[in-house]
Amino acid sequence: MEFWAKTTCEGRPGISVFEHMVNVGCVARCLAEAAPHLLERFKVNVAEIGALSALHDLGKISPGFQRKCEHWLVENNLADIARNGCWDTNTEPDHSKVSHAAIQDFLVQQGYPGKITKYVAAAIGAHHGRLKYLPNSRGIRPPLIKPTNETSSGIDWEKERLNSCQHIWEYFQVNRSIDAITGESAAIWWLAGLTTVADWVGSDERYFPPEPGTHSKDSPVVARQALDAIGYLPPIVKQGLTFEQIFEFPPNEMQAKTLEAVTGPGVFIIEAPMGMGKTEAALGAAYQLLATGEVNGLYFALPTQATSNRMHLRINAFLQRIAPETGGSRLIHGNSWLMRDDLEYHPAANSPQRPEEEDARNGRDWFLSAKRALLAPFGVGTVDQALLGVVAAKHFFVRHFALAGKVVIIDEVHSYDIYTGTLINKLITTLEELGCTVLILSATLTARSRNRIVSSTGVAVDPENQPYPLVSGRKGGEVFYPVAASPPVPRKVLVDFAAHGQAADEALVVANKGGAVLWICNTIGEAQRQYKQFKDRAETTFPIGLLHSRFPFHRREALEAEWMERFGKEGNTRCGSILVATQIVEQSVDLDADFLVTELAPTDMLLQRLGRLWRHERANRQIPAPCVCILKEGNTLDELRKMKPKAIAESLGNKAFVYSPFILLRSLEVWEKNKIDGVSIPLQVRKLLEATYEERDVEPDSWAELWIEWTGSDSAKKIKAQMASNIWQVALNDQEGVQTRLNELETVSMVLCRDVSKQKIEFVDNTTVEIGGDVFRFSTAKAIHRNLVKVPLHHFVEVEQKVELRPYFYERYCIGIVGEDGCVTIAGLKKGLRLFYSDQMGLFIEKNANREET
């Protein structure tokens, strides 16, 4: 008897379970063959990998699955038996659970040790994204598989499954090699990811039609053709290029030392000042490994979507020089699909999925969803997309497989809180086990943070005097002696503290002279208020801009393009101007200001902000020397030392909700000491950082209390991160930021509209789309998400969702109607709150509360 695996479009039995398993196994074998260095690392062979992956759908040979096709029951005279035996309720409907149990039994029969079979069976059984059972050495028995139910049909289901296993083993001519896989081994999740990807490809109807009789005896050939057509190809990289040929300038000493140090898989930290070329150093090292075939791709991970968008352009220029036939890199983050015009259907990450879409059916762009996009040879995106591989997210193991053997560059590693930072440390060790070359870039890393990444030997001796720039890390699991490079010529930055009004007057003077002024705030509300104050000054005739995260996507995209051009390296539209922004501009963004004004922030963030000051050589600066103006606090440092913790937090204002009050106090102390002589960059970078974060025996009593609060909060966040990275728990949806960031402020997605009816919506960007009905429209999805902003959930009594928009959202959402006066009408908003929107200010929340969001 033949058992169906796929149905035809008419709902009839299609390709058989055995044929489908062969197809998937052949794809898996091809995928494994493309990574010989990983096979050697994991001590496995391609035949065994192909056969194990093929067994993924073994559980479809069960009454609980086969009864789902009525035509199959009728054709085999089983309709009455299935009905009388209550196959719909008395048999296990989840074939993955049956696969898990049956695979484990078969492997034990083949002589595999129980300590291996329990993990292999769990990994293969999880091919739909979630673990079905925890590994159990005694085997698994799904509760709805009962002997009476299995044999009442006259079919010995267990024997049929065993026969199929034997046929698969013979087809792939298996020689057992897997002996080193444990629950801690990265290889187990590489196998799980490979199996899942092979199933997606093996279910793609463009290459493997579901109709019976279409199965080809040349499955290995078809598998290879499918992978070639999809674009899952080893990159073709030009050989023998020099650093100067790639980047059009010779390497500086730091870059040259990086190229010498990075010679193979391992973990490497590149510390250097802002603007010294860490990105080129990392890409140059990546090219060396790509050219020799030691790695099979590249993923560049950044802190935010905005920085990813900018880096994407740079990486494409890099790839055009080293691998022009690749067609560029994939931009990979939650909103990257909004930036493409060549899509005809919805991305899986942004709308509910039908079961067949899990199998890659109907795919015009196979690498569309974020988890599949990581499979492309070259990618640029948020670090969250990689972190979803080390938290309990659905399909976390696909990301293991996608990143295995690649160069992974993690930029601005200092910028994450302890929660995300703990996950990043877990990611780094996981990537190392997966044969990756991990390059970590930072300008402001403390010795303690560096040691946490490189080793667990404690804090380096005399951390203030560690060389800078520095390349450190480990190869083959062994820490190597750090390599130092000569720092660039020191640059003195004047440090001034000024009251708000005085700083604003100085900013206006510089802008009126033709200078570019960057004013950085710690909250959206403060940035909006400062922008409005500048706009209200009647004498300001130069451009004044505002950048923050509460603009809808379409508007933020336009504003970023405008101001990155005006403040960029070329500066073709550079003129006297003021840009008010939040932290979104403080790192991985090529902004070059003549004069910088900033609110107080932690030292590492202030140093990053200084990286936007006098970033490039210019002959026509409007002030004689680089200067940062830090806005004065309401109380002096001496007063803050004597105040109670609660009073200190109130004095610091909204920034105390964004950053630790203790670290803000330490930062204030450190920078006030330098307000007379200024700071020398990069010579004093380490000194400033270590002075901010050092442990002291003597501290003002109130500061000591705030230190305990800070360390306690960090300990709790670290524990939460460790819990989130327990991948043996129930998997959640793999949405960007949900598990990879500790967001204590829940939000609602608000769609900003001018007019809404049951049939159509007119958005604030003046586009109009149809809604309703059963048809999913990509154009509608794109328009909705381009006009969306995030609003804190605590502003709502209840969230009213428009039913016609439900197919386009996973998260909470609501509709905001923007009137001609900018006032936003929204159901369920708390009393005392008013919302306004304009293209200049973004969404403005008028409220009495004293807490703002970054």
C-alpha cells in the first residue's frame, strides 16, 4: 500500500511518503555537500545526513495523518473503518510527533547509542519549527498511538514505518558516523535546520510536483537544480584582490593587523576609534576567508534597522568588487520587505501563514522571509535576526544552519543592555561551535566586557592602559595574545556644560554662520519639544530637522535620506542647519557635525555621539575646534552627592528611565573633570570608560544605593536572558525584538489614516488601498506598514482593532484618524491624553505623565 505525503490541488492523494522523503533527503545531501568543512567539523557524512533528514516525514505513515485525505480512505476501503474507529479523535494527528517516536526506535535498532538517538530524533521531529518532546533515552510514545487503533485497519503501521526506514537506509547507502552529538552540541541544531530547509525545498512544487507519478528517479539531479534555481549557491569570489583594490585606499596599521590576525574560524574583537575603518578591516578579513573557501558567506549584524539599511548599501558596493555575480546582499530585518518593489505576495514574517506556506509553496522569492533570507550567502540586517537562533523562537535552528560556516560581523557590540548583551555572548559561543568566524566591532568596549567575550579569566590588569586600537580574541578555542596598532593622531575635543537656553543660543549662532549642528536628546518627547523651540524662533531661516522612531516608515525613510546627505561625508547639500535627534543617530551612522549638543548620557554613549563630531576632514568649519556641549543638570554634582536616591532620579528627569541613574552620575562626574582641559580622542577613551564603570570602596550613601539597584537590575536581566535562551522550552513566534530585546514598555501598532471605510483606507502619505474580502493584497500590506507608528500600550484603556486589517498583523494594532489640524482620533485612549501628527514632528503625545520613550 502507498501512503500519501502531499495532496494535489483537487485534494486527491499525491506523491507518496517514501518519494517525498527521498526528495528531501537528496536536497539535504546536496546542502551538506556544499559545506565539507562543517561535515569534517561535526564528524558526519553526507549519506547519513541525507538519510536522517529524509526520515522527517516518517510519521505521515500513521492513521492520524492518512485519514486527513478522504479520497485516500475511499480508494483503500478505509472510510468506514476510520469513521468507526474514530481516527479523527483516537489517533495522533501531529505526524511530527509520530516521526520523533518512530525515528528514535529505528535508530536504536540500527545500533545508535541512546544518548545520540534521543537528540537526533528530537531535532528531526522539530522540522515544523517547534520541539515535539524533550529528549528521552527511553523513547517517546505519543499518547494517541494505541495498538488497537493502529491495527484495527488491517495495516501494521509500525511495520510499514520500519520498512520505509529500511528502504531509505538502502537508498542512501548509510554508513554510521554520528557519534559525537549531544544536547550541547551545535551539530544537533545544524542538523535540525538543514532538515527543515531541505523539507522546504523538497516541498517546493516548482521542482517537486505533488501529483502522483511525477516523482523522478533522478531526485539527486532535481535537488541540485532546485538549489541552483533558488539561489542557494556557494559564492563565486574573485581571487587575489588587494585591500586597496577593494576599498580604493591602502590599509592603515589597524586594518593591516586585523588582516594578519584573522586567518580562520574563531572570535575576534576589533577595538578602534570611531571613523578609523573597523568596517573595512572586518570586510577585508572576510574577503580573505571567502577567497580561500574557508567560509561560505557573510552576515553583517547591526543594532537597528536604520543602521542596517545604510550598511546594506556599503556591503553591496563591497560585493560588487569581490563577487559581482552574486547580485548583492539580502537586507534582513522586520521591515526590509517594505523597501522592495518586486514582491507580489506577503512576507511570512508579517502575516499569518497557511500550512503550505511553511513548505515554501507558491514562492516567487524563496528568500523572502527573514529566516530564509539568512540562508542567502550574503546578508545585512539586525543582530536580532541572528539572536533568534539562541532563544526559544520558532525555527531557531534554521538560523543555526543559515549562519554555520559564515563570517558573522557584529557591529557596535557595546550598545546593548545586559539582557541583549547576555544573548550576544551566547550567540558568539554558538557561532564559534558552528565553525563561524565572528568579528566583533566596538569603539567603546570596557575591559570587563572584552573579557566576558574572549575568556572567563577576569578583568585585564591595568585596563586603562591597554593598547587602543587592539585586536584580541581566540582561535581554535585558545585565547591569542592581543595585537596592538598605533592610534590615529589625537584630537582634542572641548567639553562645555551649558544651561539649555545658552546651548540653544550657541547652536543658532553656529548654524547662522553656516555650521552643521547636531542636538541629541534621550527621549522622543524632549527631541520634539527642542525642535519646536527652534522652529518657533522667527529668525531661523536655515533648515531644521527632527529624527526619532515615532515617524511612520515612509516619512522616516525620507528624513533619513535628506539628513544623511546633508550631514554626510560628501555633504552635497551641506549648509547652516540644525538636526535634533534621539539616540538613533549616535552609532553606525555617517553624520559629520561641526558642533554637538547633547543631554547627559552614559560615557560610552557620549563617546559614540562624539563620533559624529568633526568626523571627516573639512576646510570650511565654522568653529575653530571640535566642541561638545553637555546640557547642565538642575542640580550640581555636589548637590547630587548629598541627595536621596528618589530625589536624584527626579532631578535627572526622563533620562533616568532610559539609563541607570548611577551610571549617569558617574558619567557626569567623569566629564565634569574634563570640562577645563577637554578630552583627547582616542588617547583617553579607555580612561573615561574605566573611570565610569570601575568599582570603588567609597561612594556617597545614596550613590551606593543606586549602584545596588543597578547591579541588581542587571542580574535580573541576565537571568531573564538565560531563561530565554533555554531552547528546550516551548517555542514562540520568531518576531524581531520580541525575545531578543527586554522591552519593558509594551506597544501598540497604530496605522495613521486620513479616512477609513469598510472597503478602503486613505493613509497619511496620501496613498489609498482596498481592504476586506478574502484576498490578501501585498500592496495593502505594504501601505499599512509604511504608515505605522508604535504607541505605548499603557496609554490605552482598551485597544480597538479593525477586523478588516487582522490578516495584516500579528501584534496589537489600532487605527488613528488624522484630522486636518493634525489631531489624531483614536478609540480606547486614556482620558487626559491627546495625540497629534505632522510630517515635521511625527506622532506627538501630549500628556501629564513624566516618562518618555526612546
